[in-house]
Amino acid sequence: MASRSSSMSRGEKQGRGNAAQSSAPRRRPSPSPSPARRNVARPPPPSNDDDEGRVRVAVRVRPKNAEELSSEADFADCIELQPELKRLILKKNNWSSESYKFDEVFVEAASQKRVYDAVAKPVAESVLNGYNGTVMAYGQTGSGKTYTLGRLGKHDPSERGIMVRALEDILSSISPSADAVAISYLQLYMESIQDLLAPEKSNIQIVEDSKTAEVSLPGSTVIKVRDIHHALQLLEIGESNRHTANTKYNTESSRSHAILLVYVQRSVKGKGESESSINIKKVDDGDVPIVVRSKLLMVDLAGSERIDKSGGDGHMIEEAKFINLSLTSLGKCINAIAENSPHIPIRDSKLTRLLRDSFGGSARTSLVITIGPSGRHIGETTSTIMFGQRAMKIENVMKLREECDYEALCRKLELQLDFLTAENEREKRLRDVEMKEMQNKLKEYEQSLGERGKSLALISESSAREKRTLEEELGHILSELSVQKERHGMMCKEVESLQLSLRNMRVELQVELQNLANEMSPMYNHKHNCYELHNEFVNERHLELGTMKREVHEEEQLELLRLEITACHETFADARNMYETKISDLLRQLEDENTKYKILEKEFIFMKHLTDQESSRKIQEQTELDETRKSLKELRMLYERTLRDIQLLKLENEGSLVSQANLSEQKEMLQKKLSASVLEREHLQEELAKLKNSMLIGSSNCEVTRSHGKENTDQFAWGIENHSGKFRSYQSRDTISIQRATITKIFEEVGLQKIVALLRSEDLDVQIHAAKVVANLASEDANQEKIVNEGGLDVLLLLLDSQNETIRRVASGAIANLAMNENNQALIMCKGGARLLSNMASKTDDSQTQRMVAGAIANLCGNEKLHAKLKEDGGIKALLEMARSGHKDVIAQVARGFANFAKCESRGAQHQSGVMLNLHFAIWLNMKKMQNL
């Protein structure tokens, strides 16, 4: 969006028309918002003004006090007000004046309500709509700033200032169930932020978000406000803790800048429903509540003053110095923003850092400048008016800040979780009751089934016994019948044989009778004999007839036996039918029992199925509960991870902003020293030529005495080290001092423990910056012991195995700085630092990394006690290999290492100094070849 020009007229003299001047307003680019926050550049609430984003400036003139009325003859009024034209005329003398136009001009009799309605009420309405706002009072001491802004009006509500009226409007416009209002009350006293609601909290740190450029005070007390009476109590507590003093200007002159922060949170969705009336349902991905968060900043600045006029002494002079310093920084920032300067000194004061969003940011800002009418203070009045005129040139870009209310979502999820837990417990109790009832019924069914099974088993056993008895009886009967049948067959055979014999006998008898009749005639004479024979024959036949009668009787008995057998068959058939009937009845009862058993078994299976369903449903509900808990845990982890990332980014942004602020100064300093560095370079080249000549002479005299060789060795090592870095030290000494001051400031604000903890971060950029900070801190002896005690040495040794070349290089440099201390040298050797440095020297081809590694090993070579361990771990071998690299900086560090080594070794063996001198000369020749190339 193109920035709109703001018109302003200033410096108009009497008799001339008003000339309008336009200046391009300055806008600060806002960083991209985080995923959980959306800063939407929506149009601000409707207003009649054309330049809504411009800083609104109103001027208020206080009535004359008793001192000014008494000296009215000596000092005439220096201002003239034209409220209807919104114009103020400043009279410099009797013939010269200047006209200034403001957004509002209030006369001495203007009421507090009129000032609030014109200045602060539009800002309060913007805050309620979701935009940040700032209301600030600026002016000379005793000009009415605190009366305009912070008057409580306990006895007379009409005298209430802007703070109380703004809180009253905001609290009356929100919904207590869906919205929230909280306040913090602070004072900036001698560049130290103190909490007026909790006086024990002092020196509160300012935290700036690198993504959104928002300023926050995490150490301040934030209290939720219930109503206007509660707010008045808090403001009264804050006013009682504020620093004031008695001066010539005012009996209760404010000695600090008072800052009231009002945090407003309004819900976009569901403003009419409270959390207790929320329907419990599963939260979808798109059901995240949206809230708008806004902040109202009301600043009662301490008045600028002159010591000769205010009459301060002692501690009041120090207070006035800090007040004027912060107000001067604020004026510089406003000038830079109004003039579109590329650099804005926003970090020169804590006041300007707190007001970062108010001027050139995204807040709607209104400024009230208060002045006195007397010409005695025309200098302060002119300065105040010019401050307001410059502020009118600034235009802010108002932005609506919408956020996903994860706290409300978390509360909603917790409510759902509690409801589901209670529902689950209630259903669990119901299921337990039903389960007990089903178990009781199942036990009854099992008991009845067991009893019926027992009775059925008894019936089955009795039926089986009866069946076995009947089968045994039937077997006996069948066996008897078979025996009788056999006897009957035998008797039938005998009867047939008897009948056959009887027929034969009859036939024989007839034949004999026929033969006898035939023989009767010749034998008639023999009648007597025949008669006797006849009697004998009759007797014989009677015997035979008796025999036959007996046989017939036996046949009758056989017939009776047949009848008995028939009766037995009938009796057996009846018994068989009866037992078959009983067996069928028993089988029918058994089938009925089996049917009942199957029914009970089906009921048992059904009950078991219901139990399984209840168990599965319980498992499913438990799974849903676990998923809900898991989602809550993920949200909390995401929130914690976001906080950690924000802290890291804040730390990184802190260093980058400090470095950026110093770049321009460094640039100017370097340009001034560029010409001097050329002369220094020529001088150093001459000294280097002299050094080469001396080295050539020293190589021919390598067989000189031990003391002479030792002296040359030390001189050579010192020469390489001193002359190779002399030019660079001249060029970057000031830059290094500035960087060290910046690092020291970061170290004091953040703390060494957090910086060492950042070395273990997974982010490579964070590791690199943290390692650079530790390396710079390690260059000072006072910090080395602290770094080792916090575990920084162990982490740096671990970083030597990193895959990133930059991390390894910076870690090597930090270890090289730590190795300058003898105690640290022993620790480095004990922890295997020499072996790690040797391995890294053999793996890397980067000259800067090799220089750092060679420097670290060179520092270790200066300790005679570590030489054996250093040789064993390959440190000397690594120095020899790095000497072949051909880079002069690496060779310089290698030469320094061998110089330290030879200096220690020469104490035990005289001949080694000459050998090491030859080695130094060979290194110098390699360096010379590289320079020629």
C-alpha cells in the first residue's frame, strides 16, 4: 500500500499565508507472522480522518500557576491559541512569531472528558477492534502530563485522566464471559524497568520477537481486571510506588516514566456463549477458535528539565540526567523516522525500545504535548512544540492481529476430556452393574443347568440301568425260548417218528389180520390155540394201545407247552412294548433337556458376546481417550518447541541487531584507517625483508652454541607470529573491541549456561553462532574457568566430530583460546583433545580450519609436561603434515608450535634447538615460495 503524505504547516510568520509542507511518511516493514498468529493488514475502523495511520498530536496549555501570575509583568505569554483553526502561534519576541498546526488544540479551561474524547477515545475504540494503540504525554516538568494522563479522580470523577477513562470504556465494552482484560503497570527509572504492582521486581528485561518485532516484558506482573473499581485499586497501588520528588517546578515531580500496558483479548467466535455452555463434541481441524489480541500502551513521560531551573541536587541530578538522556533518544528516533533515515537508533534507550511499535510500527498513536503559557520557559515550550511537529510526520501501518486461541482450544479439549472421562466412568459403572446382574443370572443359569444336568445324568443312569436289566431279562427269555424251541423241535421230531411208527404198526396189523383171516380156515380146528393166541395178541395190542395213549397224552402236553410258549411270546412282546415306551419317554425327556441345554448355551454365548462388545467398546473409548491425550501432548510439545525456537531466534536477533547497529560506525572507522593501513603495510614489508635477511644469516650459523641457537629460535618464532599478524591486528583491532563489547553484553543478558546449552542445539546456525560467542568469551582469561565449569570444553570437543566445516573451525578456535591456560591444557589432553585435533587436521583441507587446529596444538606445545602425551596422540605429526599445506597463516601457527616445543625441549637437551632452527628455516622457505607464487 502506498504511503500517504501528511501535511503540516510550520514556521509561518505573521502577515504570510499558511504554506503546506508534505513529507513522505516512514513505514517499518513488519516481519512475517508465525503460523499460530496472523497479522492481517485490514482497514482500520471507519473514521472521518483521511490519514488514519498518522500519529495524532494534540497540544494542551495548562493554566498559569501562582509563580507565573506573580511574575506576569516580567514574562508575558509566549503563545496564542486558535482552537477553532487547530493552530498555535509561538511568539518569539514582539515582532517575530511562528504558527503551528496540530490535530487538536486545547485551551486552559478544556475539561478532562473533552481531552479524552478527542485524543484517547479513538485509540481505545481501535484497541477494542483488535489494533494496538498508544497514548503518550510529553512536555516540560510541571506542565500537566500526569494530570492529563494519570489523574485518578478518587474524589471528583470529572477529573479522571486518560488512563482511568480508557479502562472504563474498555471494561464496559467487552463480554466478561468471552473476553479478557489484563494490565501491567511499570516505571522506567534510571534506565531500569521496575514493576509498580510488585516493587520487588526490578531490572525487568525487554524481549523482542525476531519474527513479529513485538516487544514484551516476560518478567512483569500481569493482573486480570474484573471491573473499574479493581482497576482503580491497582492504579492507586502503582502511583504509591512511583518515584517522585519536590522541585521548583512541582511539589510532586515524576522522576520516572510511567507505562501502563492494557492487554485486551476478544473472541471472534462464540462471544455470546461461555465455556461452561459449550456443547461437548469432537474438535475438528478447522474448529480452532480465533481471537484478536491488542495492546494499549499509555505512557506518562517524565518531564524534561534544566537543573538550574528545577533546583535539583545530589541524586536528583542523576535522575534528571537519565530522564533527559531517554527523552533525547526518543527525539532522535522520531527525527530519524520522520526524515526517512536509513538508521534509526532504536536501541539507544529502553524507552525507545518499548515505544518501537508506537512510532513507525503498527499501532495507532496519539500524542499529547503539554506546555505552559509563560514566556519564562519559551525554550522548553519551543522544544516541546517541535517534538510534536516531527511526530506528526510519522505514519504507522495499522494491523489487525488475529491468533488461533490454543489456550481456549486446550481448555475446550480438557472440558471434553473431563466430560468423556465422567461419561466413561458412568458407563463403566452401568456396565459393572449390568455385568454383575448378568454374572448373577449366569451363575443361576449355571446352577440350574448343573442341577438339571445332574438330574438328567441320574435319569440317564437309571434309564441305562433299567435298559441293561431289561436287556439281561430279554436275553434270558430269548435264551429260554431258544431252549424251549429246541426242545419243541425235538418233541415234534419224536411225535412225527411216533406217528410214523404208529402208521407202520397199523399197516403191519392190517397185514397180520389179513394173514390171520387167510389162515383161520385151516386153523379153525385149532380154535383153542388160536383163541389163546388171540388173547395174547389182544393183550399185546392193549399194551401197544396204552403206549399209544401215553404218546397222545404227551402230544397234548406238547400242545399245552406250545400254548405256554405262545403266552410267553405275548408276555415278552407286551414287556418289550412297555420298555420301548419307557425308553422313548426317556429319550424324549433327554431331547427336552438337550434342547434346554442348547438354549442356555445360546444365552451364555449371547451374554459372552455382549460382554465382548462392552469390552471392545471400552477399548475403543480408551483408544479415543489416549488419542485425545496424545493430541494434547503434541499441542503442548508444539507450544514448548515454539517457545524454545522463539528464545533462540530472540537471542540470534539480539546479536544481529547489535552487529547491524555497529556496522555503520565500523565502516566509518575503517575508512579513516584505510589510508593509515597502506603506510603500515609498506613499513611491515620492509621489516619482513629485514627478517628474511636475518633468517638467511641464521641458517648459515646453525651449529652455534646452545644459548645462541635458543635465542635465534625464540626470535624467529616471535617474528613469524608477530609480523604475520601485525598488519591484520592494526586493521581489525577496533572492530574486535566492538565485537567483544557486543559479545560481553549478550553474555551478561543471556547467561553462560544458556549459551553453552545452545551448543547442543540441532540447528546448525544456532550451533555456529553459539560457538562463535563461546570462542570470543574464551579469549578472555576471566571467562575461561566459567566456560570449563559449565561443560563448554566437553561440548566443544564433541563438536570437533561434526560434519559441518564451519562448526569444526569455530570449535577449534575456541579450544585454541582455552588452551592458552595451563590448567585447561591438562584438561584438554586428558579428554583426548590432542587426538581429536590431530584427526581433524588429517581430514580437512580448509586453510582456516588448519590454522585454528595448528594454533590449538601450538598452545599445547608450550606445556613441557604434555610433550610425551602430545607425541603419543600424534600432535607433532599433525603439525608436520599441516606444514606441507603451503598456506602462510597455517605455516605461521606451525612454526609457533615448534618454537614453543623447542623452547621447552631445550631445557633438557641442548642439541635440539639447532635442529628446530633448521626446521623453522625450512618452514620459512616454504612460506617464501608461497609468497613468490
